[in-house]
Amino acid sequence: MKKINIVLFGTGNVGSILVNQILQARESLQQKEGLEINLPVIANSTTAFFQKENQQSSWEADLKNFGFPYKLEDILDYVQKQQYGNLIAVDATASEEFVDNYLDLIRGGFHIVAANKVANTLSSQSYTQLRETLQEHNKHFLYETNVGAGLPVIETLRNFYRANERVTKVRGVFSGSLSYIFNTYCEEEKAFSEVLTEAADKGFTEPDPRVDLSGKDVARKLLILGRELGLQKEFEEISIQDLVPVHLNGQSTLKNFQKKKKDLDPVFSKLKKDLKRDEVIRHVGELDLQSGILDVKLVTENRTSALGSLKNADSSFEIFTESYGEHPLVIKGAGAGAAVTARGVLTDLIKLAEKLPS
């Protein structure tokens, strides 16, 4: 029986669902995969709970009632004293600060699985340093959910790159929230601000919708894919079309944005009016490997195309390669959501376990 020991950082939507998915899958993984998953430590940003092995009680209640303030050194010391093997740190946070701990975790004996995409979008120097440290300590770093949640986008590109299949272009709808917004806006007779409010009410957008409309999250995903394909780029080199007008951007308050978001309506109304009968608006990320240009922008698409036919909050990625020519490989499906992201993290954990000793 192979055993892995997971320290989970982050108990928000993704982290909470992941713990429950692990608990539900435990017996099946033992029987089918010969894999035992232990969760010795569960931590949020301020509190950590150290569990007894295979404890079945309510971890949420235990974290609240028996957790205590911690420093990373406390966890590193604990797992060393307990002599845990096959250690994996799961970063289910969205924290820009937490990734500063990655090098210490690796040196402390941990592999890393991350839903958090920050580490892969820092400077090229930090990106390279992380990978050199992983190699030096013979550790693995998996992050499939950084792009496309549970969709196998990164794995597919990595396999092409390893097999020396030349990828020429990647383009797609990278954001589930913007997918929902423009899919709905192009199909229904509603003002853009009304669709935006509806998307927020359904939990598709960030609490501040300007985060989604800025295009920066899509740009980060685009940068991650570019780096997987050997492209040496910095975030600042990406061309990003910000959908938020200057007078409503981050220099003003969220309250001001919510009060004046109808100012967005005339711009998008004109875009919609100018569409041909068979066209729709889509928000896309595009990576051209031949020119080295990374773009985040609005485009018009034929409504029968892979991107034009999207529904709800689905994502779609078109991968053009030398062998596929003008007929791209298309990966399409739910590209966002806590449940599919958590399932993607669990899949990464199982893949990582296959690489580790019994």
C-alpha cells in the first residue's frame, strides 16, 4: 500500500471541497489504486489543525475548536518529528504571499500541488529559481488547475512539447466568468450591466467584477501556457484589453463602480449592434508562438465555431500544431468552479502519487 501525506493550505471553497472529496474517495483509492491518503495538517491563513491519522471527525469543527495560530516552521518541525514520508503541500489559496513559502517547503521535503497560479506568473527569475530548487531536491510541482480548472490543457501542451510537436498557436475563452457574461449577453436582450449583475449574483465573478473585466487573470493563464512551451515572457509584455473605462477602474471605489456600471452599456450595445447575424462577441486569450505575441482581447466569432458555440460558463481552448495544421485540437468544458477545480487538484495528487515510492 502506497501512502501520501498531505498538508493543505487554504480552506476556502476549493480547499473545503477538496478535503471532502478526499474523504469520500479514500476507500475507493485504497481498493482500486492501492493508495492511502493521509491529511495530517489542515491550515488556513492564520490557524492550523494537526489531525490524528485517518481521523474521521468533522475537520471544519476541529480546525475551529482545536486549531491554533502557527508559523510555517511549526508545520515543518511537526512533519519531521513524525517522520512523514511522501509529503505533499497543497496550495488551495489565492494568496500572492503564500508562494514565498514554496522554496522552504521544497527544502523541507515537500512536493507541491497548486491551484494557486501566482508562482507560475512571477518574474522569469523566480520561475527559474523554483524549478532549479525542485530539481536540486528531487521534488515535483503539479498545477494542472492553473488553466482550465479540471480540463487537461497544461498536460496536453506539455506532452506536445516533450514529443517535439511544434505548437504554433493557442487561443480560447480562458475565463468562465467572462464566458458566461458574453454568452448570455449575445443570446439575450439585456443590457450589459444587467448581465454583469446577474453573473455576480450567481457567483461567476469575483466580488469586485473589475477583476474579471480587467483581463489580468486571463493574461496570467496565457503566460503560464506560454512558459510551458518555452516562451520567455514577462507579465508586463502581454497586451491586455481592459474592459473597464478609466473613470471606473481601480482608482475609484467598488461602490462607485456599482453605482455607475450602466456607463458600460453604450459601448457594448454598439459592439452588439455591429455584429453580423451569424456572429457573437467572445473574450479570448491568444498566444502566437511564431510572433511571440500574447493578447487578451474581445473578438467576433461565428456562432457555429468552437468558441462561438459556447454556452453558460464553459471554456474552450484551441491548440494549433504543425501536425494538426489548420484544424486545431479543441479542449472544451467547464473551465471554472470550485468543485471541478478541487477534482483537478485531487487528480494531480493521484498522478503525483504514481511517481512516489511505496
